[in-house]
Amino acid sequence: MYKRLQYISQGNSIDEQLHNIRETLEQGCQWIQLRFKNATSEDIFTLAEAVKTLCQEHQATFIINDNVPLAQKIDADGVHLGLKDMKIANAREILGKNKIIGGTANTLEDIKKQINQGADYIGLGPFRFTKTKENLSPILGLEGYQNILDQLKLQGIETPVYAIGGIQFEDVSAIIQTGVYGIAVSGLITQSDYKNELITALNEKLYESVII
């Protein structure tokens, strides 16, 4: 099944992106979502090829944010699509049934729409305010997650849901208790000076609920 910790890459240049992704992989994160906004098509292609090689070396899942043609061109493991990006059904026609396609959601209705389109997992957020994303959707907080996850359970919807948006380490235990499958983080890992300890601790928290 899917890894429960996703790292959404950060960096203003190819070198910064590669540095952050390499460190994150080396310290035990096994799911990378490449996000490199406002880059030239040449730069994003160069970066994607390098990241694919790194992910293969670490046996990690490699997802590209938004860019379906690029995911197809370099044969990435899949793509993550926002509500205003290409429709998941169209991406599925291009990428095929074996690629992973994730979809962003902010409401129960968004989730059902994305699943009906064929999403393999959902990125539900934001948990709190984050500078990482422009045009931020309404903040959910713990109560918002709990309400939505309770409704999903009642309706028998089992598609994995990842919490995303401004998550800090101290939030993780409470977030997982709402019933989400995992978390997707960016700044939390990028800005840490102790990535090994952080990623180890995150994985322990995310997987302890599976063991219990």
C-alpha cells in the first residue's frame, strides 16, 4: 500500500530542490511529490529526470505535481492534481490504469468528485494556514478533518486521505486520530536541521496506529 509520509519538494532552483529531496530520501522518506512552480519546461524536465533516478535508488514513490505530460514523458509513478488542474479522468486516459493519480480536496463533496473521477488517494487540506500555496482554500483544522473523515466512514469510502497544509510535528498524533491515512508535508522537513530524527519520529507516529 502507499507510504504514509509524503514530502512535497521545495527549492527555488534545481540545486536547492535536489539537495532537499536527496536529504529527505536519505533520511527515510519514501514518497516524493515534485513541486517546482514557475520553473521553465527545460528546468523541470532536468530536475524530474534527476529526481526519478534518486527515487529509484531509494525505492521511493515518485509523483509529479500538476504536470501530466511530464509524468508521462519520464514515466513517473504518477501525478497529483489540484481541483483546477486537468481532470483526473483525462489524466487517467493519458497515463493508464497503473499510474498513481492523487487529487486535492477541501470538502466532502470535493473528495467524492475526485474519487468518482478515479483518484487513487486524496490530499485533504489545508490543515492550517501555509505560505507554500497561493489562493488557499478554507482552513479545516482538526474539527474539519474529523467531520469529513466521519462522513467518509459512514458512507463506506476507503480511499486513502492525506492531511496537508501547515502541519507541524506536534499536530501529527491528533491528525492521525481523525482517521486520515497519512500526511503530506513540505516546510516541516525542508526547514529541519535534524531530518533523520524528524522523519524517523514522523514514521513512528504514522505507523504506530497500524500496529495498534
